[in-house]
Amino acid sequence: MTTAILLLNLGTPDAPTAPAVKRYLAEFLGDPRVVELPRLLWLPILHGIILRTRPAKSAAKYATIWTAEGSPLKLHTERQAKLLKGLLGERGRKDLLIDWAMRYQNPSIPAVLDRLAAAGASEILVLPLYPQYAGSTTASTEDAVAAWTQRQAKAPAIRWVKDYPTDPGYIGALAASIREHWQAHGRGEMLVMSFHGIPQRSVDRGDPYAGQCQATAQALAAALDLPSDQWMATFQSRFGAAKWLQPYTQPTLEELARGGLKRVDVICPGFPADCLETLEEISMECREAFLHAGGESFHYIPCLNERPDWIAALADLSLSHV
């Protein structure tokens, strides 16, 4: 049996341009797992309003974080896969095939699964880079993989790492990254852990995401020996007018500044790779909002990206499931 490990991330436009962002948003926001409104209600809004107005605005934001090599999310995910392959090889598992894909846009899940099947993979372990399970991320990825298997005459066996919100390696890597930042730059009065938000109605229907985010935050605070008045979990990236998980990140930061907090440290534990939501929304927009509200020092702590302890955590997760 030939086993493959497939790292999966959410996705990114191919370029910081309005046409590329429009293609990405059409696929992303057209997913019923992402926007749970009735199709007859949502699709006219999406295609008649949002895809006519939002791509240019979003493209401008992507342009502020784009690198000479491309999208940060794509670059970090590709590097994580290469480093994982190297570390597993050092651990005596050169027999494992390692690849990566994006749920939306490129490289697509069907294209990469085709490649793995052509390479002889008879078993594929899917490891989504979403530590906390949500219907709009993990379940949507499951849908895409299942759709591919249904089209195969003989599909490889599929195994999953569904979630790992309190995995010791993952929590340890996050804690180490924060300690290193504090050692180099000093320590703020408050550590804000900002997670991507989802609609409150999804949680009310039974989505475990909110509970898993809280479990991650509590485990990380415990690893850092932080008392309850020195950390908090918040939720960012709200979309639309519906109620989402609270407290919201930017209003919370503004409230902290108005309350007299001078320095805040912010980390995004649910994002294993830096992307638009961390580099632009948090490190730029939220920084400006905090300082404008009276804060004096805003420190964004980068995502795990290519940290060796994070790659080791991915290797441990992979080997425990193959």
C-alpha cells in the first residue's frame, strides 16, 4: 500500500487583481457550506451585487500583502508541505507521498488527488490546516474530497485528521512563538487570540467550532501560565449583517485602547499560515484601529508558518494517523 499525505488549506486568488479575486470569491462564497442562506435568495445577491462591487476592493487589500513569489498563504502552505516531506524522510518515511492543495482555486483538490492517484497512492491521509473543525472549512473540504472519490472507478482509501484544537505539538509551537516574541520585544498587557469568526446560527445548529476555539485558547493560556485577566479570545472577519461569534476582534481592541490599555499582543491561533486575514486585517487594519483609539503599541505575532516545531507537530499528527 502506498500512502499519501495531503495538506489542505482554504485558498487564495491567483493574483491580486479584480478578475482573479472575482473567480476566487465566486467559488468561495458560492459554497453552501460557507453561506448557508437558501440558494434562490443568496445567488442573485452574490452575482448581482457582491461580485460586481467587492473584487476590486479585495484586490487592493491583497496587493498590500502580495509578495514577489505570490500569495503568502500559498507560499507558506507549499513550504510546509516540502518541509514536512523532508522531516518525514529524516524519520525513515521516505515512502510517503506528500502534497498540498487548496479548497478554492489552485492547486485544486481534484487536480492534486488526480496526481496522487496517478502516482500510485492507494491510501490518502487528508490533513486540513484548520486546527478547529467548522462546517464552512473542514466539512466543505470533506465535501470536495467526497465528490472526487465518487467520480473514480476505484478511489484510494481516504483517512482524515478531522481536528486538533489542543494537540500538544500545535499548542507547544504556538506557546513557543509567543515566548520568543516576548523575549525579543517585551510583553504586552493583554494577549488577544483572534480566531476567524462564523455565524452564530451555525453554532446554534451544532457546529463545534466555537467550543474548539475556546479549548485552543484555554490550552494556550495554560501553556503560558497566563491568568484570566491577561488574555482573551475574539473573532474576526465578520461578513454580512447576521450575528457572528463574539466578541468581535476590532471593536474589542478599540475598547481596550479606550479603557487605557497601552500595549496589546495579538496572535491568530486558528491560522497556521499568514494570509490576508492576518497580515492585512489584523496587522494593518486592527493595528490602525487600536492606535487611533488611544493605544500606543500593537504587536502582531506571526502565524506558525515554517517554524520547525510546527512542522514537527504536523509530522507527529501525520504519523499517528497513517
